[in-house]
Amino acid sequence: MIEGINGISPPQLTDYSRYLTATRLLPVRVRRKASAPLLISRREGWSECPNRLLIIGQETNGWSHNSPQRRIRLSSLDHFCRSECGIEEMLKAYVNFDFARSYSHRNSAFWRAFRHLEDQVADTATIAMWTNLFKVDVGGSVLRRCDKKTLSLLRQAQAGLLAAEVQALAPTMVVFFSGPTYDQQIHHEFPDCKLEQLWLDLPMREAAKVSSCLLPRRSFRIYHPNYLQRSRRWMLLDRLASYIRQFSD
């Protein structure tokens, strides 16, 4: 059962409230060009499952919520900031999306990789959830589309939020589908983290062990599935799943 705002249970509502306050202080020009934020709600059965896998991606390629009954459309960060029920509506968006089960691109590389790891990382019951390094996207990529000042403002607004999500969810495994380009953002979200080479025959940019007091011991960073598919490195998913199964806490 899901509890919280109108039946929705976010990992930490107070942290989302702080995020809303922080985004309202952003310049309007920044809020208007950023998507609505990805706010996550705990998946049914998550807390009881022995193997809890949290997939952390880069950012959404657009994210919004439309509620015809309430005449609410949140398609930008500015809409979210101005709405009296922005948090509630974006939590509903996450629940309704249901990990791409009804999404037209449910067989995209990302969601195939998500389901593949959920099926393969453990020999017993496993449940997966998803969040991102960046809460919003800007034209498909915060890193590519934002100048340094805008990037800094968006980072400051969400500072500590991803760590709070991880702490509240208490996953037993974390996999970053982010690739080496986003390593700086991992360090920003987890300041004490260390990235180390995972396998001797592969450079750290291809696969890395991620260590932080805020993350479970089984935390890893690998290429984004889109790149794994394009570069014909999809087999790295199988290798990572096998490694995680054998990894001893």
C-alpha cells in the first residue's frame, strides 16, 4: 500500500518541500526552459523486498504531468514552482508512468536494461526503482544545453536531494546508468564518493565501483544503455549482473 499525499508516498516529503522552495528562488528564465522535475514515489513492495535495486540515470528527455480533471498541466519547472499542488502532481506522474509499462518507448535501451538487471542481479526476489542525477532536463541535456551559471543554479537547487532519496529508500544495490561524462555530477551529489576501476581488463570509464558512506557497498557506474547498444557493449550488463550476484557484503 502507498501512503502519503493522497495515497502517494515519496521517500522524504520534507526534502521535496525544500526543493520546491529552492526552485522558486531560481530565475524565471531558468525555470521556463527546464522540464518539470522527476519526483519519485516508493514502489509497492519495495521495503519488504530483500534485494532492492535503484537505477540512477542521467536525466529525463522531457518530463511533465497533465491532469485534465483538475485542469492542471505541469510541463516546465516554472509550472511546478507556481502550482499549489506541484509536488503532489509530480508524484502522481511518477506513479502513473509505472516504469514505462504503458510508455510508447517501453522497449528503449534504457528500459530494457532496467528490466534486465531487475531480472538478473540476484537469485531471489528483486525489485527495481529509478531516479536520475538531474531532477530536470533542459532540451534533453543539462550538461550540453546549460551554461556554467545555469548548471550551477540547478545543482544548488537540488543539492542533497538525491542523497536523501537514497537514504530514505535504503536500496541494497545502486547502478548508475550515467557513463563517465556524468561522473562530476555523481561527485556533486555524493561529495565523499570514490570511483575505482571495477575490472582489470576494462578502463574505469567503462565500468566503475562507486564508494560513498551514503551508498550501499554494491554501487556501480556503467555506460548509459543507449551507448551500450550503439557501441555493441550490451554484454557488459550481463557481466555486471553476474558480478553483483557474486559480490559479498
